[in-house]
Amino acid sequence: MNHAATSTGEPLIESKLPAVGTTIFTVMSALAAEHRAVNLGQGFPDFDCDPRLVDAVADAMRAGANQYPPLAGVPELRHAISAKVARLYGHHYDPDTEITVTAGATQAILTALLCVVRSGDEVILIEPVYDSYAPNVVLAGGVVVPVALDEQLRVPWHRVRAAVTPRTRVIVINSPHNPSGTILRDADMRELESIALEANLLVISDEVYEHMVFDGETHQSASRYPALAARSFVVSSFGKTYHVTGWKVAYCAAPARLTAEFRKVHQFVVFTVNTPAQLGIANYMRDPAPYMELAQFYQRKRDLFREGLRSTRFRLLRCEGTYFQLVDYSAIARLPEAQFAKWLTSEIGVAAIPISAFYSTAREQSIVRFCFAKKDETLRLALERLARL
């Protein structure tokens, strides 16, 4: 078999992701650093986690828990996850056969897609969409079928239903939703359930912001709905919940028959996840207060940030969950979103992410995303600079 070569005789690699370059998050963070801008772009906290969590991980290290854990994750953590889900959503996952600890939520979503999507299978994604989903589908050999949120940033279920074909295999949902900050309610989940049952589809439910739902609303996990739970991979993230995004520890809960296939792929992607972090998190989860109080913690930051933005010409879009705030800047400038985000970073000193980065095709709406998972003083500094607008 002949393989193409470069002009220097080296093997020519045909990219599996030819349309993928450096992510906008990396670009904007680098630009923020260059201009010493307040980085409200990339979604990570600039404050420390609870020292008790660090101590719990350090204790596990000192106790000698530094070798490979079981493939599915340490039993202590899987049991803690099972108990939490049952308490919050009323669904019991068997910790031995239905819960897998993963190296972050991105790995969990990729693994779920790899284990169920075959060449040519269609996967419905709701846009704007987190930037790993579409490349994950492509790597699994699938075909992306995008359906955009409507003007009110709600899922147009009639369009989702119309997008289903005999080749559709999976629908991926994300609630609370990044980047829009909206949530799915009971009526949404019932529509999803109806579509999935009628077309015999699988669901991947990205719920990494499950504990950040505001204004007294309730997170509607796919786990709450028996018919959905029976066909869903439900993914959540300790990095988001406990302010430790760099630890990359998450989990996937799914019925035993789906988990069995998930673990076949998982073992050859990462095999397993670092032991002391798992044991430390399991120990820390004995106290539910840190995740039960998270919505109140972030709602206060949301309100502080939104109140400060009211004195600017930004138009605030709703924020029902996550730690992201969308704003419409059309009263400030007529620049395309990427250009405006770069101008805002270099000239005003505050970094944001253009919402166009979350769509598969060019779509300009004059909207950017801010992250308010920051210290109060960081938010106030950003607001002081944005007040110039």
C-alpha cells in the first residue's frame, strides 16, 4: 500500500479534524494575558477550593493510595455518587455496574459517543454547543445534525423532532446550558423523552452545572425520568462543583447494559482516574453542604455582576444557571463577535468569548459570554472597566 508523503519524504497525515484549530478559549486567554486583561473568558474559578478537600486528597496520598484504582473508580466514590443521585433525583444507580469515574466530563462524553456511534450515525446537537461535542461525534465516525436554540434561547422541540431520521442514534443535551445559561424544565424533559422513545434514541445528558440552578428552580436531571434514565448517559463534574477544574475528575451514570459498553472504551482511553483525588472527593462528599449551597454561592455572584452591568450599554440575557452571563453588545459596536471580543480584551481590558464560537456555521448575533466564577474583587475590577461602555 502506498502512502502519500510530504516534500521532505515524511508521511502525510490526513487530519481527522481538518476544520479544528486552536480553541477560542486558548486564544482569548492568551490575549488576556498579553494585555493584562481581566479574564472573564475561559470558564474556571480564580479562587481556591475548600482547604478540607485538599487535606482529604493529601491524606489519601500520605496513606499510600498512590497506585492504580479499579477501572471503574474507587468503590467509596462510586457509592457516594450513587447516594447523592438517589437523594437528589430519586433514581438508584448500582455503584458497581452503573457508575464510572472519568478523567473529566469531556472524556466521559467522548467515551459515550465512541461506544454507541457507528460510522454514518447521526447525532443531534443543540446549538450553541460546547466546543468538544462536534469533534467528538466526528471522531466516533458520526454525522453532526445541529439544531439551534430559538430567539428566546429555548430548545425548539418541533425542530428537534423534525431533525430525527432513521440514521439518528443520539441526542446530546446540556442543562444548565453552556453557553446560554438557560435550563431545561419538566416540559422540556417530557418532550425529549417522547422523541427518544418514539425514535428509539440514546441520550447523553451533560449536567456538569447541575448544582448551579438559580431563583429557586430545580435541576431536571435525566435521572429523574425513568424512561430517559433507561437510555441515557448522565455526566457530571467534580471540577465544576468543587472549584477544582484542573483535577479533571467527573463521572458517568448509565444503565448497566450501557455502562458495560462505556467501560470497554473507557479502559482503552484512560483506563482509570488518579486514586488520591477519588478518595479525597469521596471523603469530602460526606458533607453535602458544599454542593447543596453552590447555587446560592453563584447566584450571589451572578447578581453582583448583573447589577454592575446595568450601568453599561450591554443588554443582559437571562441567566438561569451555570456561571456564565450572555450579553448583547449591539448598542455598543457593530463589530463581528470575534473582533468585538478581541477589542474588548485589548482596549477595555476584559476578556469574553464570542458566542459564534459555539456554532457549527457562521452566525453573528452581537453576543458574547462572560464567566462570573471569579472573586468579588475580580468581578468589581471587570465592572469598573466595563463601566466605560
